Amino acid sequence: MNDANKAVSQKVSVDEERLDRSRRLMRIAEGAARVVGAPLLAAFRSDMVVDYKRDLHDVVTIHDRQAETLIRDFIFDHEPNSAMLGEEGGQVGAGEIQWYVDPIDGTANFARGLAFWCVSIAAVEQGAVVAGVVYDPMANLLFAADSERSYLNGEVIASKSVSDESRATLITGYPVSRDFRLDGRDVALARLGDLVETFSTLRRPGSAALSIAHVAAGFCDAAAGFGVNAWDVAAATLILKNAGGRYEPLTLGKVPDGTIDYLCPGYLAYGHGGDYPTLNRIGAAISAGRSAKASAS
């Protein structure tokens, strides 16, 4: 075998090894998500105590904390070389594989009895998301991704969006009360009005991870968020991109330009073929305005 063929063979071997590793981490994430599915379903629409974190819009329940503990234990049992950042418990562990976990993305929905919430788990190596799972126990939909493809209940998926924004469906939670404080109430409501008038349908279901996963599966055309964390979106970014969609991070004046996409606090998510001028304009205006305020303070 000549040197060129050896190099090709070695590259194929390395690529196969990385894919196998990614798939193993994906299976661990799937297992961890399914472990908490049954107890969360049992707790849903039960008489539960609701607590609050930053304000009355930031809901948490004992089920968030219990689910995160179960996920952490499952991950560390199956991959000891791990560290995990969870929404409820913070950073634990010192392994080389960094996990981002939201045990219930959409807790306000979960606590109130609205069936749009999910479990989000991502595995990151050397800064790159290499495996991710978004699990909707209510609908029994498990969105997953390895380093090559994305899947829904084991079947490969490909995103697809309509090309005309006037025929498109957009999922966004904008604006919430925090956006009123940051952007101004009248400005934020005017932007919402533009989106409502432009898009065929606008929905506010209340889970970033599940919204982006729906874009990846072709259930809707675009999603946008302006106040997310890595545990909300890390898994969904990989699922969307591997399905052929596009994830545009927004720094919003909180992180430097060039920050890894899942660490940015805002995003625009498009299915394949989607690129909507109104959403692009509003997303850019929100990010620029908040960046200018951050620079001036």
C-alpha cells in the first residue's frame, strides 16, 4: 500500500472510530432520557408543588431536580469520563466528555399540565456537540443525533421548510416580560406584530429544545429564541444541523462574537430551504440593540 492509500485508510479508520464513539454517546443519552420518561409522565398533571427561581416566570418543580439526578447517575454509570452541567444542579464531575442537561425544558408547561415539554441531553467533546437527544415523553417522540445523522424514533429525518415566509410557520416565545425590559415594551410588541402579520402561523409553545427539534423534523419552518442556555439548545443544534437545517446564533451582547453557537443566548433556526427576511431583520435588530446597550453600560 502506498503512502496516499495508507493516509486514506487511516482517515477512514479515524472517522469510523469517531462515529462509533458518537453513536455510543447518543445511546447513553437516549437511555438517560428514557429512564426519566416514566416518572415524569406519572407526575404530569398531578398535584405538584411549584417553586420559582429568578422570578414568577421562572418555574421549577421537585420533578426537575429528581429527573436531573437520575440522568446524572445514568450518564456517570455508563461513561465515567464525564462532566455535566445541568440546569438545576450546576456543574459536576471533571471528565473529558461534557454533558449539557435540561431535565424538563418547558417546566412551566409541565407544571401547569400543557403537553409541550421535553428532556434535552447533549454530549460535547473538545467544544463540539457530538451526540444529542430531545425526548418528548407525552408524544413518545425521541429526536436524536450522532455526529453524522439525525433520527426520530430511530428513522433518519431531513428538515424541510417552505421558501415563502408568508406561508411559513414560526415558533417563538418572543416577547416575554424580560424582553420588555431589555428592548422596550412598545418596540417588542411592534416586532411581534410584524411577525404575526408576516408569517402564515405563529405559535408560542414554550420549549426551545422541542421547538428546534420540530424544525429539524419538518413539523414547522422556523424557530427563534432570545434567552436560552446551553442546556436548552445544545442537543437540538446538532439534531437540526444534521437534518439539513440551519442554526444562526445571536450573541445579544452577552457573549463575544464567534462564541460557539450553543453557548449563545439567542438563535434563529431554519429548516432546509427556509430563509425569512422579516425574521432575519428582527433577530439582527434585537441582537444589535442589546449589544449596543451592553457596550454602553
